[in-house]
Amino acid sequence: MAAKQRDEFSESIKRTTAERAGYRCSNPSCRRPTVGPHTVPDKSIKTGEACHICAAAPGGPRYDPTQTPVERSSIANAIWLCTECSTKVDRDPLAFPVDMLLGWKQRHEDLVRGETNGPSLPTIELSTVRGLLVPDGDSDVSGEDCEIFRDHILVFSNRHDIELQNIQARIQLPEPVVGCQLTYRPVGIEVSWGPERIQSVAYATGSGSVTQRGPSRPKRTQILQIERLSPQSNIELAFRTAKDRFHGLSPVFTVGSDPKDVNSFVLGTFTTSCYGVTQVQEFFAPIAYDDANRQLHAMDVYGDHTDWNVQLITEYL
């Protein structure tokens, strides 16, 4: 039986595809170098390949019968990937469709030619639910509950094509947080959320003693940590706050115009690694608060907080 006819790339197209990619993997979550030194001084190692976006032969991943042999073997149908990513995208073509691979290729070439210089800031969406979120199973929601509590949704997104790593954010709110649930995260990503912890110190003399009973009271300041966030992905949190008078805490929120005074905000940092360069970037998003309706809304995300008069809250047990 005759072997399948494959529309392979020429050596010239393979070389040009690699050069246009800077000999780096075009997968935005990878971008590792695909050439390097061999232990033998006059040799090098190549760990990348020009891959068919639409398969070279029928039955292959993403095969397009409407393509001509010339189109199938052209540079327009080629993407440069490391051998690991090449195997991954061909073994699971439904997870890596044609449009995704074309987007990888275009954005990677833009980055190589300098049209994209680095990561954009994350996108932060914060909204207050009308009513209270009800968990599965038996539950009761009273009018008093709706008076005391408010539920909010926080969505933290990476809409760029470079992975964000080690995301650390201080979220300072106008009302204390009494509960939180991680409602969505990408598979395999570690996410943590909890109140800011202040180390308490106890001192007693003679026969005196200091006793702590039960957990600390709810805090306005929460710490969000995200291990990493791949391109075009997000995490979503639902959290509940309570009326200030419910916990005997005074209201804390001001937004002025000049200077910009703010003490409800998201303030944090993230790390990116691209082409061997690691950067740490700050991000800052003021939170607007409708006091009458107890509604939260995240404003635009900024690259730093220098234009704002940020008022930090320190809460003790």
C-alpha cells in the first residue's frame, strides 16, 4: 500500500519560520529557546520544528481538505514550536484549534519584531450581586440577611499573551469580609485568599495572663495569591461582606479628587519571564463604593499607585 502523500515544508520555509520566531517556541505559555550549544564545541542542538497548523496529510490534526498542496506546504501554514509543545498541540487538536495557533504565531512574531514590548496589566472586574448567592442544597435567606450582607464577584484576568506569575495582591475593602469561595480557576493553578495576618504579641506580669479565644474578627484587608495565570485566562472569586455596624467597625472609605485619597483598592505585583528577562510589575486599581446601596466597583487598573494617596488599614485582633 502506498504511503500517504504529505505536503512537507521546504528547508527554506523551515529556516525562515524559525528565524521569524527568533528560534523560540511560539506558544505564549512556553517561549523557550529552541537552539543551544552542544557539549561538542563545533556542534549545536535544535529542539524546535516548523509544525503544520493544518495537517500535511488527511487524517492529521486540523487537516483542511480545502487547502491546495501549495497552501498546505506554505509558510502561512507553518508555526515554530519546541518539540514538547509540538507534540502537545498535535495530540489534542481540539484544545489547540487553527485560530489559536494562528494567533500564537502572529502575537509571537509581533513580540520578536518589537511591536509588543512586554506584558499588559491584568484586568480586574469587581461587582456586587443583587441579592445573596445561594449554595447548592438546603439554605435559608432572610430579610435580615439581605440587610446585613452583600455578595460580590471578583474576576482577575490575564488578557495578554505572556504568562503572569507569582501574583500577590492586597485587597482593601470598605466592609469586612465574612466568607469567600473560589468559583473558577484554571486546572492546576494554586490560588489562595484570606485575611491579612498581623502578628499579635501578648505580655503579662506576675500572676496575670492573656487569653485568646476563637478566631480573629472579620477583616477589611484580604490577601490574594495566584501561582500563575496563563494567557487569555482568569480566576473568579465570590466573597461576602457584612455591614460595618454588624461588627462594630466604623466606616472607612474616601475618594477625593485632588489629591486622590483612597483606602479601598487592589494593590499588588506580578512577575513575568520573557526571552530570559524577568520583570516585577506593580498594579493598582481603586475601588469605588456606593455607600447608599453598598455596591463595589473596580475602577481602571494602573501601573503603580504614585498618583493616588493610598491609606493603608492595619487591623489587629
